[in-house]
Amino acid sequence: MKKNMLIACGLLGCALTLQAQMRDGGIDTQMLQQIQKAGLTTADRALSNAIATNAIDDLALNFPNAGPVDTYFSVETPKQNIHNQKSSGRCWLFTGLNVLRAKFARQHKDTLKVEYSHVYLSFYDQLEKANLMLQGVIDNAGKPIDDPRVQFFFKSPVSDGGTFCGVSDLVEKYGVVPMEAMPETYSAENTSRMAKIVSSKLREYGLELRKMVADKKSKAAIKARKTEMLGSIYHILSLSLGEPVKSFTFAFKDKNGKQIGKAKTYTPQEFYKETVGGPINGTFIMAMNDPRRPYYKTYEIEYDRHTYDGHNWKYVNLPMEEIAKMAIASLKDSTKMYTSYDVGKQLDRKRGYLDLDNYDYATLYGTTFPMNKADRISTFDSGSTHAMTLTAVDLDENGQPKKWKVENSWGGTYGQNGCLIMSNPWFNEYTFRLVVDNKYVPENILKASQQKPIMVVPEDPLFQEDM
């Protein structure tokens, strides 16, 4: 009897607690009872036990779709070494340099190859982003600390993510060096701790610069203090990544590793001219597929760049059909491209395969996932998260794409020998950016790219950096 009374009191207490907390819009007792009707049935018990003791992807794996991956491609560019970004967010840099080294190899008919140092440009990327943050704080010092633009700088002072615009600005300004001239360090491959230390220092400096502006210090004094601050950041980066090389000796080798000619001494800018040639900016367009916005319009993201004096991220918004046509034209001419995707969606890591039917989460959980691409972008459910090098396409008898292949930067043993293969339906749903040489761009799209851009804010769901 006492036990029943205790249970009754407990239930009454729970109900009273819910009533006491009841507020319009909250979960009240009646609503909770309705919600609880969706709980597990007897038939759900076995499924619940399975989900509780297994990886969700293993249970959601669509077995009829899990056979061997077709690795044939009708249009494929020459293979190159696969690199590994390890625990860093530098996919944009690896992908951008993949495109540049592939272009160099193509110009030399694949008899000469070059491997660029990633850490060299990583150093200057972090230094430039530090300056962008500090100068952005100065530019917006008249706004309150909780202003969205001020918070944009303080929330994430630096990151190691980026876009191809950063590659083009950095290499033109600082040049490039071969991998052996400046090898990777632990902090280059594992960036999180260094990033937190640098970010903390920049937030401290940002507050100081805001105070200097509020105290009406001269522009010269503020610039001098900012320069001292950047010297401190340079010191932290030098200890973590190594100080950037200013000159080095290098000899080119053929595909068999045999030295070609005598070794020469280069500066990074001289090596850039030797291996890349002229400017990159102005030679390409960045295409984006954003179905939320009108197509054939050019957009620019405010403050979304790597260097303060560089180029904002600017793109032409296009349907996927147009993006695919340009990509096919480039691949047919043996030219690889920078592309970016929401790579985590429907990725079969064991097979290195991306397809909309890899996993059936809907059936597993007895629900549906009906959002389209625009809905997913608007609600932060999908966006560009990872850059990879587009290297091949398989076309049907009508010249339409069936599947695509990309070189990844997760090491040569990941997926399909370091590459990922994606079905065309997946490509259409989860591709976001394509950087393509102007010579593969139709005249109407080139004209659209020259429009005065529509400015958009960097907080937009789609404008996260590639990691």
C-alpha cells in the first residue's frame, strides 16, 4: 500500500512539476502524453537493441547498393601523388596546389613534376588572416562589441580553412617553394592548438586596438602597434611552423626521379615564375550552385578573403547543368579543377564512394528527409565543407555524366587509392563550388561574371570555408 502511494505521489509530483513549469510554447502534461505515443512498440524493441549496440551507418547501409564501385572513366586526367592534410583544415590549399602542380606537369608533357610545400603558404595564410582580423577590428571599432560585423572577427579570428581565392592571392604575393625546401611540422598537420593560441592572442589585441581607436590615438600610432602585434604572431607561427624560407637550391627531376640539369638557387617568387608563370587572378571564375538565389548573377562576400589587400570571395551563381558542362570541357582538355562539396553526406568511407542511396536512414528510423538543396542550405543542414580536385568524368553515349572522380587530400590509402568516386545524382545535390579556367567558360557566363557583384554577408549559411 505504501509502495503504491509513493508511486502515485511520484507521478503527481511529476505532473505538478510540469504544470509549474508550464508556459505557452513549452511541453505541458497533455503534450507530453501525446509525444509519448510515438515511443517504442513491441516490434521496435529488436531495432532499438540493434541501434543501441551498432554504428548507425552499418545498420543504414543500403545492401543492394553496396557492391563493387565501377572505376572506369571515359575522360580522365593524368594521375598525380596524393597528399595528406592530416588533422588540419587546409583542403583548400592542398586542392589549389594540386591544380597548379598538375598544370605544370601538363605544360611539360608529364616529363617534369613538382611538389609544393603546403606549410610555407600555411604560414603566410595565418599571418595574413591575423592582419585581416586586426585591421577589420580597427575598421569597425566605432561599432558596439556586439555588432554582427565586430563579432564576425572576434568569434573566429583565424582558421585554417579557405577558398581558391586565398590560393591565388597568397601565391602571387609570397610565391611558392618545393616541398623539400620547407617540410611539414607537427603543428602544420595538427592545427587546433596553435589556432586556439593565436586566436586568444588576437582577441586580446583586438580589444586593445578598439580602445586605441576610442581614445582617438593617431592612425600612425595604431598602425605601429598593430605591426608590433603581428610581430608577436609571426614569432608564434615561426616556432610552430618554422620560419618561411627566403631562398633555396632546387633541381627538377623527371617522373623516374632522375635529376634534370643543374640545381639552381631560387627565391619563392622566382620559383613561382618558373613553375606557375603569370598571375592567376583574372584567369578563372568561381561558379557556385545556390538554388536560393537567382542564377546568372555575380555575388561577393564581404570580408571573406585571406589577405586584407586581396580579393573577396566572388562567384557566379549557376545551375548544376552549366557547372557540369564547364567541368566536362575542362576535363576533356586534361585540366583538373578546384571543387568543393558537402563531403560528409552519404559517404561510404570503406569504398570511397558517394551516392544518394548509400544509406537508408529514413527506413531505419521510420521517417522521411524531404528537404531539397535550397532548404538544406537555408537551415544550415548542408553547405560546402571540403575541397577536392576534380580529375575525371564518365560520360554515357549521349555525352551526359554518369559519375565523377576527385583526388582527395586524406592520404593515398583512403577510398579509391586516395580518390573518391561520386555518382552524378550525388554530384548535383552536394557540389557547391567549381573554379574553372576562363577558356572553358561560355561567353554568357563570362559576361555574367563581369557584372557589378551583389554583396552578401559572411554569416550566410553557405559561406563557410572549405576545411
